[in-house]
Amino acid sequence: MSADLSLHDPLEAHHLQPSKQGVGADNNELVEHKASEDMVAVRRRALDEIDNAKFGWFHIKACLVAGIGFFTDSYDIFAINLCSTIMGYVYYAEATGSAKNTTPTSIDMWIKGSTQIGCIFGQLAFGYLADRLGRKKMYGTELIIIIVCTIGGAFAGGAMRGLSVYWVLFMWRFVLGIGIGGDYPVSAVLTSELATSKNRGAMIAAVFAMQGFGIVAAAIVSIVVLACFRTAIEGDQLMLDYVWRIIMGLGVVPGIIALYSRLTIPETPRYTLDVEQNVHRAARDVRATVGAAGHKTVDDVSEHLHSDHAQAMVQKPTWTEFYHYFKQWKHFRVLMGTSVT
């Protein structure tokens, strides 16, 4: 079987168990072969239901749930730039010369870069776990990390001896970065797998566009909070300590709004069919995705499968097939184009 076919349709790249001698073994092979063909038919009809479904409320909800996560991610990443500047007026108010009211560059670099470092680990970890455990099991976990760490960072404080408020904030934001990094692959792949073929590009673009709104929101919130504390700040500069904590803490609001929907979103039928190879559960996932009509279509085929037939062995794509597929320029350029941007 060619690498292209295996990667495009893994359920077609099946092989049968080694046969025993005798007519009974031949019959078993024929039964297993028929079961594999039935599974391919179910997979195709199930995915057709998703790809050709009418764009509806479920797709809008998927965009909103994933988009709010991206909004929260960019808000948290950008807000620290403003908070770090404000913190200089609080913790270096008594410094002299050019150091007065300014967070030192070495500290500023670490509290900003800690989130980016965490993102690297988060993308690798959550991307792997989402492939191993499922999109649904991981979706929402990264948002919980973001919420907890945002609150922790907003309440960060220093010790009389030991860690300063900056280094406590560094630790919170490093773990925050793990959550943000995990949100990127999980949200992107879940949205693409639930989208229709006609609207997939638009849905992905809408989700990623929320990053820009998150950046703008961080700037607007900072201006509003500063305006609210203007009189207090003019009387006491250290009142800015409230300002940066409020700005940072407000980043949890959109995350909390989207958390329930993320925890209750159904597994993608593509994962259920191609990875878990659970036809009957995929039928339920299709119903949750495209409605009762899709459920009926898939069940019409899946009800003909017997439980012992569903155990037909399926060959999954290997790293060798991955290499042969992406060594072709027409495939590699798509991979590079999407990952670099």
C-alpha cells in the first residue's frame, strides 16, 4: 500500500491476521476482510456527514469556544508587557538615576520570556497527549492551567528573604505558558476536524483572528483601569500595585466563560474512527456534531457490524510513510507554509 493512501485513509491500509491452515481459517479471513471493508464504508459516510454538513450553530459554537481560548492566550501574553512597566513604578520607586521607576532589563526579559519558554513545552506535551488520549480529554485541561496560573500571577508576592515578587511571577508565567502552548495545537486541530470542508479555512482563520482582539483588549483594559485609579495614583504612586494585578487578573474572565463548553464538547469523529477505531461511538459523535440526520446515516451502516467483526486489525501510518509522504515538495510546502506562519 502506498504511503499516500495510508496517510489519507488509514482504515483502507488494512492487513489481515496470519491465517491458519484449513477452510475455517479461510472463512475467518473473509469475515475479517468484509468487516474491514464495512468499517471503511462507515468511515467514509461518517466523514461525508461532517464535511458536507450545513454550517450551523455547532460550528459557530466551536469557533467561539476555541476563539475565546486564543483571545485569552494573546491577552495574557501581551498584558505582561504593560504590567512589567507598571511594576517598575511600584518596586523600583525608590531607585535612583535611570533605574528609578524602571524594571531592570534582566528581570523584565525573564518574566516576559518565561511564558514563551513554557509555550514550547506546552505545544509538544499537549500535541502528543491529544494524539494519544484524544482531543476531548485534553481540551479544557490547558484552559484550567491558564486560569489557575493567571490568578496565581495576579496574587504573586515576594518574601522578606528569598524569592522576590518577580521570580514568583516568573514561575507562575512559565506554567501559564505551558497552558497557552497546549491551547494552540488542541484548539486548532479540534476546530479543523469539526469543520465542514467548505468552511474549514474560514473557521480556522476566525479562531486565530481572536489573537488580535486579545492584544487590543489588553491595551484597552490597561487604559480603563489606569483611568479608574488616576486620582489614587496621583496621591500615592504605590497604588499602581493594584493596577497591574487587576489588569493581569482580568485575563481569567473569558477563560472561565469558555471552560464549561470546552469540557463538554464531543470528541471529533475523525479521531474516534481513525485512532480509537470505535465505529459505534463515532456514530454518537457525528450526531453531536451534525445533528440527528447524521446519526441516522451512520447508524444505518454501523448496525450491520458485529462486535467481533469490529476487531479487524488496521495498519496505522508509520514514520517511514510520514517521511516518504512529506519528502514530496507538494506536501512538504503545505506543512512548512502552515507551521511557519
